[in-house]
Amino acid sequence: MPLLVQGEDKQEFVKDVPLCRSDCENWFEACADATTCTTNWRAAHDDPNFSCIGDNKNCQTFKKKFGTAETFCRE
């Protein structure tokens, strides 16, 4: 069930919104070669010590970080 929650930065965001499988798979394919430094963007956004800039060894392409669209969609 989708929830409207408030993050540590006092901004509201929607959590647990269902996403159609085809939309999620298209998102993964569109971003497969883009880089990401985390599998949890909201937690990273709330962490003042997190940085995706520079020599961050956690940064990988979506394809390397998640492996498949199925894994990406579950995360």
C-alpha cells in the first residue's frame, strides 16, 4: 500500500508505489549504462556523509549494480 512519508529532511515522498513491470524494465534498460552509487537512493539522499562524486568505489553501471531488470525492480 503506497504511503506518504516525511524524510529526515522534512520533505514528503511517496513510498511503496506499485510500478508496472514493463515500466520498470524500460527504466532499467534506459539506465543500464548510467552509473549509480547505491541501491537505495532515498537512504543515500538522507545521509549527509554519502557522496557519489569523485572516486567512489561504490559507483557502478545499473547493469553491474543490479544485474537484471528483475533485481532492479525488486530493490
